[in-house]
Amino acid sequence: MTTAQPGGYTALVRQLHERGLLDPTWRAVWEAVPRERFIPGRAWRQDADRCVPLVSYAERIALIHSDEPVVIQLDDGVDGGPGVATSSNSQPSMVARSLGLLQVDDGARVLEIGTASGHVAALLSERLGAERVFSIEVDPALAAHAGTALDAAGYRPHLRCGDGGAGWPEAAPFDGVIATCALRHVPRAYVDQVRPGGSIVTPLDREFWSGVLVQLTVRRDGTASGRFHGGASYMPMRSHRATAGAPVDSSTVRTRRTDLDGSAILRLGFALYAGTRLPGVRVWHAGGPAGVQVWAQHPGGSAATAVDGDVWEYGPRALWAEIERTHGEFVALGSPDADRFGLTVSAEGEHLWWLCGPGNVIAPIRDVQESA
């Protein structure tokens, strides 16, 4: 089931405008750059548990004209894999929001991290002129596809195939950097390559607690700081993917009851707070007949799961108890919404997460060890 509206792509753009995601200038840009031109022949719809190939033209065009992502690569392009999405043409409303946060003016020079289909590079080229757009894609096949699609659409931005983590130093300075893949941290190279007053807009999926969109402004002192702007679910940059931790020993299981409902810890505000207080802890969830079930795991071998008031904890740490204490702290702070949190990248590259303002840094809990 897609969110496509009668009227196709024109209706999609109108909807984005009516939602306040496109100003008149950006609306004209989107109308001039149809999304369909950049979707390769093989594409998939992302369902809850799998990627479904788009077989018929009708379902293909319905998805393209909806406010949903279109998966354009599985398993890094390797045949016979498990069918995990590794690249997509992103959800239009998320793209529109990110481009708006970039706050580009005429004449700006922008670096995009993650060319993928080439659609965002085309939008930027239409807005700024292709000579002012630089885009990096790590996957050779996707880079080739994007180059062909952009050329066919009449755009020739500067393209590079490689890891985007280092930016494009010889082309710097830029007026903005926009990433279309999730990062675990903002590379110092991005701050160094953006002029003072310029913006960095990127999804963050730090330790995979929760994805969020951040807008940073680069300052003359070599720092970059800004607030979060809602949730953002993106595929991670390849060099920022999570690594496997120590296995969880199921023989260490302890069971008990909890008053903390799993759904309470899924709020984005709490995810931002807890992700800072409990570094390295990964959290995910699923719905079921008994309600929301939440899993938490640390690379050191500790884990916990909770559903319907029951908790199972494994390994040396009482991980759910730590989450309960952290949630108590969050409630004592007034359960702040996500837009009250922000991030500063220091001149040394340290990431400082804060609440209400850069002077109120949230400190990670340092005294919890992976040993009993």
C-alpha cells in the first residue's frame, strides 16, 4: 500500500509544498526534476520484514509517486544475499526537509555524501547549477547509474566514486554538506571543509539507538553546533556500519518484572538522552500480541529484552536496570522533546550532546563496566 495521490508526481510535489516542506523556489526545482528518471530498472518496495520487487509498471509508478523510499540496491549489489536494502531513493518528504535545512542561497557550493540514484544531485544542480554541486558515492555500480541518469537529464555535477567519510578536500570550501546516508558521528573533515556560517545536514544513527536528523552551523572557531530536527531512518554509510560485538551468553539469564513499559523508551527525546548516557547500547523493537517488545544489547556481551512487564537480562551488566535509571533521570528533567537536544562538534572533533543549549552537556555514564 503506497501513499500515492491522484495526479502522479505533480501531486506529490504539491503535497510537499502544502506541508510546508518546499518553498516556492524549491517547489519549482522539484517540478523540473521528475523522480522517475533516476530509478533504475530493478527496484524494490521496503516492507516491514523484507524487500518486495517492483514487477509491474503500475506498482512501480505508484511507489515512485508516493512519499516513500524506493529501494535501488540489495546486499551491496551482490547476488544471492539475504535481501537487505543497502541503497534507496530516499523518502521525498525527508529529502525536502533536509534540503530546506541546508539553507542554500544562489551561488552556493554543496557537497553531497551518497549519490545513490542521483536524484538529490539533480535537485541541487537545478537549484544551484551543476558546476557548484559535488557528490560522492562509494558503490561503483550506483555511481555509474547516477552518472548516466544525471547526464540523460542534462546535469553534469562533479561526481566521485569512493568513501565519503573524508569529504572532498581539494574542492573545499563548501557552503554546505548534506549526507543521504546515516552516520554514527560527524566526520571532522566535514567541519573543516565547510566555510564559517555554512551548514552540515545529516542523519545520525549513533550506536543505532535511534535515527535523527541534525543541522549544524560551522563557526569561525572550528566548531559546529546545532539542534535535531526529528527522526530520520537512513541506511548507514558503509564505513559507519555497526560491528559485531561479543556473543550473549544465554546461560546468564535473569528474569524479573518491570514497571517501565517498552513503548515509553521509544520516544525520540528519550532515545537522544539515553543514547548519550548509555554509549554503545543498541536498542530495537517490534510489535506483537503482548505489546511492544524491546531488545537492548551492548557489544561487551550484555543484553536485555522486555515485553508486557517481564524482563530478561543477560551478561555482566543489568542493562534493563540501567535503562530504568536513565528513564527516571529523563522524567526528572521534564521528559524533554527531541527538538530541545543538540550537538556540538568541538575543534578537536569531540561530539558533545546537550539539552536546551550548548552549555548544558549531557555526560555519558562512565562508571558502568562490562565486568560484574
